[in-house]
Amino acid sequence: MTPYAPAPAAHSRLAVAAAILMGVVAAFVSNTLPAFLSVLGRARGLSESQAGLCAMADLGGIALGVTACALLPALVQRLGWRMTVASGAMILIAANLASIVITGFAPYLAIRLLAGCGSGIIIAIVYAILAEGDGARALAIYNIGQLGCAAFAVQFFNTLADTYGVSVLFAIIAGLSAASLALVPFLPRESTREMAAEAQHSHAPETISPAGWTGIAAVFAMFFGVGSVYGFLAYMGAAWGLDAAAVEGDISLVLLAGMAAAGLVTLIGSRFGYQRSMVFGFGLLLLAIAVLIVFKPVGGFLATAAMFYFAVNFTMAYQFEAVTEVDPSSSAAMLVSGATLGGVATGPAVAGYLVTRDFVFVNATGFIACTLSLVLILLAQTIHAKAQQTAGT
């Protein structure tokens, strides 16, 4: 059996900060996707189905970029983390510049798929860097950066597009990506876990362990369920009698609840142990979904939706740490981001076929998927513990 390397040492704060900033830029489109697609669709006359394909191209490209890095660890190790991230940034810059001048819907989809791949390559390395240290706190800070940047940027999308045309958004993304290249020298050259393994003449596992795959499946299940519920929150509020404008205002406040959760994680870190905090988060998450199923709150819609999104951002940080605990490989950490995006993308697509006026089936799907996620992550810990016992005998 291949021995595991010693626990990795945390990277410097400067290195982590540089990774987080590059990750925020790389995830800019995915984090602002609803507003981005709305502006793009209006400017270029896209139908709803075409807008959906655009979303699939960007998110699918990210998934491809992440998966390529995770499943080709030898290539990533040969290039080094800095060169890998720089390559992703160059792809992202070129694809966004091409998006300004490209004509035709099919070529545009191909370019957006390529842009997504560039983003995915960067995000994969960012997750690998965050995993080597206090993963829960680092991911929480990353989430604050993403949510804060998205909440700020979407306020200007319509004004910029109406004044300069939608192409200015692609130019801004290309410019931010180019500026982020200045951060590459501050990134770690390679995994500290791999360096520690080489120093002790051992070998880091090149493949993801069974416990790691189980943990990754848990992440996918959670975000499949979360995506199912979150994607229809605004529809729920309107269907239950709330004013549409009030619902939209509530959703913007819900994002602040997510930032508050990430802020709390940065404060407490793993002080109470990641497992206890994770189980607490799952309990709060399942409670919020249960309230949506049973009570269909109107007066308490904002409070319930805020509790739901608070629980999502609190839980995901500790679930990330749990996955990297049962499988310390960089590939496992990278695939966490792929599983997150995959779940968010497929959950609403499936839930869309289950919509009823009371949204019971949609919320029930979210509840079942999140419960399954908790079971899977606990199972991953059991598998990991048994593997350690076997290796020690």
C-alpha cells in the first residue's frame, strides 16, 4: 500500500492571499453568472435556451480545466504550480479578448468553453494551495472575496453595458486576468506535501483514494441539493405570495448572510474541530430546507432563506477540510471545486422538472441530497480510518 506523506505545512499568508485574489478573478463570470447572462442576452438578443447554453459553456469549461489538472498530476508537477496558473491565465485572457470580436453563436460557445478551461486551471491550483493549511478558514476567506466581488460588480453591469456595449465586460475580465499575472511569482512553486514526501524518500499518492472519491461524491451531493433549492428561491417567494421586487431584495440580503458565515469560519477556524462544526452546519442546512418544505414561510421567508445560505457557506468550508483530511492529495482538493460546480449546475437542471406550485418536490430533492452528502462524508472518514489501521498493521 502506498504510504501517505506527512501532513503539509501551511503556505505563507502572502502566497495564500495571492492565490485567493487570482481565484476571485478566475471565478468572476461564474459568480456573477445570472447578471452576466441577463446583460449578455439582452445585448446580443439571445433566447433563454441560448443563454442556458452560454452558462453551460462557461461552467463546463471550468469543470474540464479542474478535472484535467486533477487527473494529470504528473503534468502539473512537471510544469509547477506557477507555470500552470500562468498558462490558465493566458488562456483566460486570450479567450475573453476573442469574445469581444467573435461572431456567430457556435464559435462564441467554443470560445467561452475555452475561457472556462482557463478559469478551471487556475481554480484547481487555488484549491490545492488552500488545502495545505487551515483549509476551512482559507476557503471561507476565498468565499468572502468571491461573494463580495460579485455583489459589488453586478451593480455596474447594466450601466457599463448600456454605455460601452457588452464587450466591455469581456475587456474588464481580460484586463483583470492580465493584472493577476503579477501575482504568479508570489504563489508556491509546488505542493509542500510533495516536497516533504521527496525529502523522506517516499512517494505521494498519484491517485485519489477511495475515501477521497467518497468525499468528493459528498461534495457533489451537497451542491446538487443546494443548487436545487437556491436556484428556485426567488420563484418560491413569489409563488407563496411575496412581491417580486421584495423577493429580489431579499435574495441580495441572503448573499450577505453567506458572507457572514464565511466571516464566522475565518474567526473560529477549526477551534472546535472540523467534524463537529461540519455536522452543526449540516443540521442547520437541513433545518432550513425542512422549514421551506413544511411551513412554506411568507413572513419568515428572508430569515429562512438567510439561514439556508448561511448554513451552505458555513458547511462547505468544513466539508472541504474533511475531504482534504481523508485524502491529502492535491488532486482531491482540486476536484472539490469541480464537484461543487458540477452539483450547482446539475441540481437546478434536474429540479426544474420537479417544480410544483408548492415546490415540495424541489425542496425534498435538496433535503435528500444534502442528507446523502452528510452520510457520504462520514463514510469517507470511516474508510480513511480503516485504511490507516490497515497501513499500521
